[in-house]
Amino acid sequence: MNEAEIKLKRMESILLELIPEALGHLNDKRLHDLEILEVKCSRGRSDAKVYINPSSFTESEKTAHLNQLKKARPIVEDFCLKDQGWYRCPKMTFEFD
């Protein structure tokens, strides 16, 4: 494993911890109970796909959650930036696994 892969894995693990914390600070109670399964960053670390556990949601609930997450994305990214002191945060896209 080279240095770039190590940095990529480190960023993924940090985001895996920070995203649920950021969602917990939001006012929308529906987003508090989402379980984040995995975060996959692109090679350049400019994009990140966040995978969510779809276990107990219907299709309409999934659509509603994805719309809420789209609106909350800038807030979550800003939370990660401030918490870690990064220069920039990957642009997140949320998907159900």
C-alpha cells in the first residue's frame, strides 16, 4: 500500500466517523437515525460516495431521505471542514446501498 492509498483510506475513515456526527447536529430528526455503512473517496479525494443502510425504509422514505440529504450536504461538508481543519472537503453524494 503506497502513501496515496493510505491517505485515501484515512480520509474515508475520518468521514465515516464525522458524517453521522454532523447529521446528529441537524434539526431534522429523520436524518439522525441513518446508518452510514461506507464512504468511498475518489482517487483525487475531491468526491466521496456515502452509502447508507436501506434496511427499514420504503422507496418513498428513501426518496425523501435523499432529498433531505441533498439539502444538508453543504452543512455536512462545512462541519467536516471545520472539525478537521481541511482546506477543502470532498463533494459528497449519498446513496442507499
